[in-house]
Amino acid sequence: MRRIIVFFAAILLFLHFSSSQVCAQGFDVSISAASAVLIEAQTGKILYAKNENEKRPMASTTKIMTALICLESGNLDEQFVVDSSAIKVGGSSMGLVEGDIVTKRSLCIGMLLPSGNDAANAAAIKIAGSFEKFAEMMNERAAKIGMLNTHFITPSGLDAEGHYSTAYDMALLAREALKNPDFKAICSQKNIKLSYGNPPYDRWLKNTNKLLTYYNGCIGVKTGFTDAAGRCLVSATERNGVCLICVTLKAPDDWADHQKMLNYGFSIVKNYDLPVPAISQIGLVGGFKDNVGVSLASIPKASLTEEDFSKVQSAVFMDKFVYAPVKSGKVVGRVKYSIDGKEILSVPVIVSENADAEVTQKEKSFWDNLFERFNIFKNEK
């Protein structure tokens, strides 16, 4: 009997450790994408990765870069006629025809919502004059972002020799693009009404990103598909102060992949209040008092795992003194937060009160004499 009990106990123990191992490893197995990555947007920390640095075609997620460059080029609402040759392209479209009057803003909407290849091409020609010069702009911008394994050829993302990126690089691109308020405002909308044509007339464009409807808190970003690239998706979601960016390349079941990865991310990342260093004043030179009050410009918060939160360190970098007069809000230093030596947040230290300059005895005598003479002159009259 004892042997039987020991036998069954051994089986239960085996099943326990086996199931634990499946839980620990099963997440990677359940993702359909050939390449995938999940990052926390504020710090850039990688939360999950699968072949994240493997170079692959990325289809219309390319338009994230095209739209970002277009939005940064300025004059977004200036009307112009689209280049007739640029819009002669196959695939998805915003419906441009020869002679249409558009704006750069409408082209960005056209490439980010219905994924218009015509919109991307028209923007590239308007901004750079040729696809080759626009590709140079794309690659220069990519280098500044730190996209080390990316090379752009086409503004639309249609397959081309030498046009590739990685899941991680596309996450970096989305993180950069979402800092642009116009980009974020556009890619987060399910539908947008705009006017273009010849003459321009109102019409509605629909977003191809189903996660905006299916997943709570989704704020974008871009879908993509070609035969060579397969299904590609870059998404971003905000919940309770946490923003996660998810990328899948060549993913047969991308909608499910993103929901699984995002659920995992939100289960381990929280928005923490970071400790505030004990700083309350700074030396004041030339004022009525020796010091003036200071405080942090904002409450320091960071989206972190519990483990990373326990590693947070802070360092205060502040001027030794400030000259009077000084107004509330003047920046006099920074508090920098880091994890394992890598900076995750920098918060300005500001003066929290106004401080007037002290008037010297010599200055007082001068003004007193001036007013005295003025009064004497006035009385004599």
C-alpha cells in the first residue's frame, strides 16, 4: 500500500513540474508569428521577444515611417494636386485619381487608416521629389531612431529587393511615431471624415486595425500584408498609465497573437510612483533671504515590472544656487531615475516660489533722492 501511495505521489509531482514547465515555455509556442516583440513604451524594456532581430519584409507597416516623415515636414493643411504618376499603384488605396486636390494631413490619414499605397507614394513625391530621395530620408530617420537592422526602399511597403526591418526595429519606430501628437491622433481613430478630390468633397475612411474595436485601450498603430511578408501588425495599447507596443511579422493569427502578448504585458507591468528625493530649497544670491523653495515639476511615475521597480535608483543634479530675482517655474536641476545604470526617467527640479532681488542701500538712496527732488519740484510749482 505504501508503495502505491509513493507511486501516485511521484506521478502527481511529475505532472506538477511538467505543467509548470509548459506554463513557463508555452507562451512562446503559442505565438504564430515568425518574429515578435513586446516592449513597454516609456522605458523601451523588452517584455517578450521571438526572433526580434531577424530581418524580414514588413509590408504596409512601412507607412508608419512614411506618415511620420510626412507629418514632420510641415504645412500639413496646404492644398496641392497629387502627382498623377505616383498614384498609379496597385494594392490598397484611399481612392486617389488624377487631378485630385489633397493635403499632407489627408494623405497621412489615407495611408494610416485604409493603408493607401497611392497616399504613401503621393506624399513621397510631394516631399522629396522622387522615391529614391524619399527612401534616403526614411533611412536617415531610421538611423536616428536606432533602427540598426532596417533598410527602406518603398514608401508604401510593397515588396522590393533590400526592403526589410525587424520586429524590434518596428517597435522602436512605433515608439518614436507615437510621440508625434498628430500621428497618435490619426492612427487611434476607427474612422475619419475628410475632404479631397477635384473639387474636394467629404468622405469617410475606415481603419484596417481591428484591435481598435476588439482590444480595450488600443490606440493604433498599423496593419500590413504582402505575399512575401505575410500578415504584419504593429499595435499600441494604453491602460492605467501603462503603454505597451507589440509587433508581429509573418503572423497567420496576428490578432490573437497581439491579444495574448498584450495580456501578458499588462499582467506584469504596473505604473509606479517613484520615490521623491528630499529636496526642498536652493541657495539664493542677491535676495532678501538665503534660500528659495524648490520642487519636482511633476510626480515621477514609471511603467515597470515589480522586479525592476525594486531596482530603481535616483540621483539629484541641481545648481548650487540661483540669482534673484527668480520666478516660480525656473528649472534649476533634474532628478534622474535609473535601473542597472540605464536612465528611465528625468524630472526637472523647479523653483516653487517667486523671490525678489534685495535693493542695496546705495540703490535705495538713489531712488529716495530722485523721488525727493521730484516732490520738491512739484511743491514749488
